[in-house]
Amino acid sequence: MIVADLARPVLARRLRDEGLRVRTGPVVNRIQSRLPRVAQGIALHYAEYPVEEADGFADFHVNIVTPRGVRRWARPQVHFQFDGMRAFLPLPADQAFAMLEWGLNWCVSANCHQYLIVHAAAVERSGLAALLPGPPGSGKSTLCAALVNRGWRLLSDELALLDFASGFVVPLPRPVSLKNESIAVIRRFAADAVIGPIVQDTVKGSVAHMRAPPDSVQRAGQPARARWIVLPRYESGVGARLSPLGKARAFMCLADQAFNYDVHGRRGFEFLGDVVGGCDCFEFDYADLDAAVGAFDRLSRP
Amino acid sequence: MAGAIPDPSSSALRWRSVPPDALAWRHWGEEWVVRNERNGNTHLLGPVAGRVLELLAHAPGPLATAELTAALDPTLGASAASVEDVLTEFRRLGIAEALPG
């Protein structure tokens, strides 16, 4: 069963009562909320995702709730609860779905230490993955959104999961978080992309989520071998420029962008060394998305 | 205590790295990454620093700056002053220590 199989009233009731157990890649999330915004966001963005049995194991138990008291009515806010505990400061109620997304990211980055977790987008073609690490503002989500609308598979927009056992990238396809100007840029670039409502005035500016391509969701059980490490940087006036990057510098970038590199000690160092050793590494300056996709397509040709 | 840390510019000093088994290395082209098991930190090293650390780690005993400089490949173009800079940085990072000569 997938989320789209649930009639909207059934979806809303599950979210309100026992919780919706939805699988995203290797993890099962039990999501609860009484908020219509959350139900609407899940119906829009998670339609293709598998629904797990109601009594099955869930890795994360999360709830988006409205606080008691005056904040329920005056400038209403919402909380993200993890295992019944408030995990973050509250946010305005219109950010409820975005808060769910950020909270689910946190669940993975703070808990899934069976993987080396890198703050990176990851896309795949022909079984080979490109990792796009970068801090906020580097343009990785915009580039990722463009690529997955032109034939690349979405492995993750935000969290690249590197599996110690296989060395492969484990897919965690979830909605792509677009911010500020990139929302309109992707609307123009990919008219068919499904983009949810824009939420203004978040800590990241204006935010809207783009639905993951259905094929990426359906193939979430298929890992891919890391083949390229590409550090994107949006730079106006540049079409698309791919420049070789030394592997040692690529290593340091991935280590800096990893959430749990220090957790794994020497094992993390050796593993990351093996991953980087098997990749071609680049810096990538871009402004034009068509040119950027073309550069990636050339990169992936045998 | 004043004077407890030797002046790295002193030619009388001899240097040693943390034990080799406390270092993990990767080397690609002219750049290195090294992990220091004694504090868990990872560093990016350029060609001179990488080679200096390699020499220290595999030396039978502490080495003076002049010995390190002489042992480097001349094509690296490293001066004694630049090697001293590297050693000073190594000490700050906990990779090496200076011993009185």
C-alpha cells in the first residue's frame, strides 16, 4: 500500500490517531498530527511512499502538535515532538509541514549512525551516484532539483547515506527543499515539477518543497555506487564550469559536511578515504541550469 | 611556566611526531589527509607538510629542522623557514612535539 491508496479522511484519521507509518528509504517514520497542513503536505508530497503495517516497527515516532494555551489561537505555533519530547523551539503554524521535513532530516542525521551521513544531495544515473556536498546557499538543492527533472534519479536532496558494508549510497528520496529565488527558477525550468505552497519568513527565507519523482521513490531500495563528488557553487554569469578538484580536498569537504564523521573514528576516516578514492572529484560553478544538466550528462557518459 | 615550550625557531630543537600507529594517512597527488588518533582530528596537508610528517613518523629518533629540510626532495623548494612553519603548526595541532637538542 502507498499513501495515495488512503482516502483523504482515512489519511487524516491515521495521522490524528494511531499515526501513519510511512517508509522513506531505509527508515520507517510514524507520523502523527492533527494539523490539516501536515495532512495536506503528506498527501501531496508522499503520495507514492509505502505505508507500513499499523503494528510494524517504526524507527522514528514524530508528532507535529499545537501547544496548549494562548499560542493555539494568537499567532499560532507548532512543535515537533520526537518520542513525545519537544525537539526544537516552536515555529509559526504555517511552517508545520516544513517543520516536519526538517524534523525528519534531524531524526536521520542524529540517529542513523549505521551510515556515514553527509550533508549532500545525491543523484544517480546508470547505477552510479554523484554526491553534491555543500553548505546552505551553495545551490545544491537547486541543482539537484534540476537534475532529477531531467532523468537523474533522486537519492537524496539533503542527506547522503553512505553504507559502511557496501560502500554504496543508500537512497533516502524525500521532497526537495527549495528556497527563495530557486523556487521560481525550478518552476520555470521544470513546468511539470510538483511544488507545494510557499512558506514565507522561515529561518531559511521563503521555502517550498518539490515532490520527489515517483520513479525515485519506487526505486528507493536500489543503492548506487558513488562515482563523482561535485562541489556546486551558484555563481551568476557562469554557464556551467566543471573544474577538477584534488581528492584530499574533496575528502576534507565530505568530512566537514558529514554529520557523524567523528562518531566513527578511524573507521570513518578509512571508509571515507575509500569512497573518495573511487570517485572523480570536481568543483562546479553554475548559473544556467540547462548548461549544468548538460555538464552532468557528459560526465555520466561512458 | 615561562620557557616551558621551546622556541620552534631554535636550531637546537629536535622534533618527533606522535607514534606512527596513531596516524592514519591517505595521499593523493601532492596532497595528504592525516588523522591523528590521539585527538581524533583530521588535517589536510600540502606536499611539504605531508612529506615532513612522513619523515618524522618513520624516523628512528627526533630530527632537527636542518635534517628534515635536507631530506626533502629539492623539487619541493622547501626552505628551513618553511619547514619550521610546518613544525610549529604541527605542534599546535598536536601532531608533533619539540625536544631540546
